[in-house]
Amino acid sequence: MAGIFETQEIEQRLGLLREEHRDLDTSISALLEGGSADQLQVARMKRRKLRIKDEIQLLENRLVPDIIA
């Protein structure tokens, strides 16, 4: 389980990652709706978005204490 200071750092990082994830989603949608989207750029943005989602999941898992069943 994470300590108090570590928990605050994780929550702060999660907030930044969630914001970046939303921004990428908005940017990708705007590029695709515009019709003149560079497919390579869109693919890179989607990969970045997936990496961010994975990092969010890892950090969220660190905040949840291990439960021994």
C-alpha cells in the first residue's frame, strides 16, 4: 500500500494523465472529423493514448491495497 505522500503524488500524476488522455481523445476526434487527417499522426496519437491508459491503470492499482483472500 502506498504511503500518504506517495498516494498524493500518484493522485496528482493520475490527474495529469487523465487530462492528457481526454485531450488526445478530443484531438483525435477533431482530426478524423476534419477529413484531412494524417493517418500516421492519428496512429501515433492513438498509441500514446493507449500507453497513457495503461499507466493510469497501473497507478490506480498501486492505490488499491492488496487483499489476501
